[in-house]
Amino acid sequence: MQVHQLLDYRQNPTVEEHLRLETAFNDLFTNQTGYDALDQKIAKTKAKKDSLLLVLQYSKLPLHNNASEMGVRQRVRKRDVSFGPRTESGVKSGILSRPLQRLKKSWA
């Protein structure tokens, strides 16, 4: 199963395609490789099937959460570059300034 197949499904969801994609997922994640670590990862992914394939039930769901991750990434990058806040007032100012920075960016 590839991302473009899920994107195509979102554009035109059908029962047949839903069943085909679910079968492809099952086929992909029922394989045993003989490598314990890899087999454990495959089993963990298969256990998350319901949440991973929510797009099959709700075709309007995004396939990724990059917007959320990018918001967190900016804060972490700033913290890493500046080696974190050095005072309690620095912590408070960071807490107050981040939402303002996001608001300013959304108006631009």
C-alpha cells in the first residue's frame, strides 16, 4: 500500500477500494521475516491498524500531522540553538511569545 493509493481513495472513496486497501494492509503486515526485532515492529504496526486506517472510514482526515509537528519543531530548534532559557523570566517570556509569533505568522 502506498500513500498515493490512500490519496486516490480520499478523492473517490468506494467500498471496493476500502476492502482492497484493508486487504493490502493485512497482507503487508502479516509477513514474518525471521528477524525478531523486525517481526516485533511489524506486529506493533499491525496492532495500530484501526488508527492507521482511519482515513478509510473518514476520508476527510489528513494523512499526516506535519502542521502540528512543525509548530513544535520551531520551539525545540530555538531551545537547542540558545541552550534553553537561563532564567525563570526567560521561561515565562518564551511561553508568552510563542503564541504571539504564531499569530503574527498567520496574519502574514
